[in-house]
Amino acid sequence: MYAVVLAGGGGTRLWPLSRPECPKPFLRLLGDQTLIQRTVARLAPMVEPQDVYVIADRRHLGLIAEQLPAIPSANVFGEILGRNTAAAVALAAEAIDRPDDEVMLVVAADAHIADEAGYRDALATAAEVARGGLLVTLGVTPDRPETGYGYVVARPPARQVAGRPTFDVDRFVEKPSAELAADLIATGLASWNASIFAWTRATISDRLATYAPEILGPLRAAIMTGGSAALDEVYPSIRATSIDYAVMEPASIDGAVAVVPMNVGWSDLGSWAALRDAWQDSARGSDAGATVGLGNRRDLGSTNSLVLAGGRLVVTIGLDDVIVVDTPDALLVCSAERSQEVRQIAEEMASPGRAAATQEEKP
């Protein structure tokens, strides 16, 4: 068994800490280790460092070498341009030379898992199911009708594999309304789609060839005939889409996808509010009303807030449900409820000409 860690995300919703030169996976947001270091560490002892592969933006290869020195350099693949997870998975299936019947785990580099032992148990079950030729996704047991996640809907009856229930997948539902999300949860058959996968190399290659030949074909040809130079030439033209849309959804219609539900305290840390919740769970014994954070800060009477201070002192008084992130060149203050909208600001700041305009605005 080997693991492919996808580290190409920009983490724009965690601006101003997450920047293009050092995005979310490479930040120490939950302690002494960066998120990608935590991701690799929680895979052990199931997967040793020599069996871990990383696919990331080429700009971040130096960060990977610095933060993950135990992973061989040959196991790290740099994308010339991010094309979403379908291209990254196809690249892994073609470029990583492992036996066709070996199980490949695919995990994101920047998620939080509270119950790491339970997570490994779920991965072991998923690997066992994958050996039977199915595509397997891990589904997170929902605790609220979240509208920011996709859902995996299981088809009963359950099968017991390694002492854990598994199901065939009936369908995927992408980011439903609050009403639909509540209805899905009420069935007891819906899980959040965590985009954590297990399959054999042969199975994912066959399914990519069936459902996404326009992605797999050019990558396969480039790798076989021209190596890295040909790959660089063809990669920008590959359709940018997720592995969920490209393969998992159509494969589920054909009865080729299974789900392993898990309840392990998973979060994609997709916003400052999600990071606050993870901090509260780990640092304050699940105290949902705590104000948490790092750095040079002082607080009086604030609740349910996150404060990340840089070098200077940050003082907060009487805040509720607020995010404060202070960096040397930018200060973010926002309602936690609207923290998803930080992405809009990050994209605006990265737009052409914005840096020059910002310089002109300075007195």
C-alpha cells in the first residue's frame, strides 16, 4: 500500500496567512507541525515515508524538501500548473511505478483529523474493499446540515468489512441547500464527502480511461514518449476538474463506488471559522465558547473568536464570533459567519495589477 498526498490547493480562504508562495498545507496552524507534516505523520505506521508520494505546485518543492526530508525526492512531483484533483490523480496513476494490484490511498495535505487511530482503521477497511476492484471514498458522519460540503449517499444494506460497515454508493450530492442537507442527514445514509480515497492502481487507471480519457490519454502519452518536457507542454491543456466530477460520480451510477463511513473529527479547515472550531476542540476540551489563538495577544471577555497575532501585541475586548489575523503586511478582521468570503479578497489581491495599485495607494 502507498499513499498519494495532494498538496496543490491554494488555501485562499485562509488569507492573509496562506499566500501563493507558502499556502495552507505548509503552515503551522494547529501546533508545531505544518498541516502536510501532520498528514504524513498520521499515515504511519500504515505507510512508511518511502511509500508516500506528494503532488504539488512546482513552486513549493523546496518547502516539501524542507518539511518532509524523509520522503525521497523521486517521490515528489511538481505540477507546472494546477489542474485540480482529476489531473493530479491521473498523474499519480501513470507516473508512480507501483504494481497494478497495489492499493493507492489518496489524501489531501491540509485536513484535520482528531481521532487519528480511528482514521487509520477506516483507511485499512477502505484498502480491503479497494482490493476487490471498487473505488472507495471515506465519508464523514455529519453532525449538522452543512451546506459547504458535498455529500455521499449510501445504498443499503451495509456490508461488514474488517468489523466496519461499508456501503455501495447510491449518489453524490454537491453542496445542497440547508433543507436538502437536513433531509439527507435524516435518512442516516448520508456522509460528508471528505475526498479521501482508496483504490488499486489498475482500478483507477481503468476508470479514468472510461470516464475521463481526455485527461488520462494526453498524460499517458506525454509520460511514455517525452518525459517531463512533454508533460510540461501538455499539462496546461488538461481539463481542470475534480476527481469527484470526472470519475467518482459517473462510476457510482455504474455501481463501482463504495463508501466507508467514519466519525473521526474530520475538518477540511476550509475557513477561519473551521480552524477556530478545530482549535477549540483540541485546545479547550471542545469548549464551543472559547476564544482561541496564537501569538502576542491579550483578550478581555471575548467569546467564540479566533485571534492569530504576529509580532505586535493584538488586544481584543468583548468580541463575539470574530476572526482576527494579523500579519506584517495585512490585517484581517471579519465575522466568523462570513469567513468563507475571505477567498474573494485573496483572489482580488492576486489579480493582475493589484500589487502595483496597492503600492500607489500608500502615502
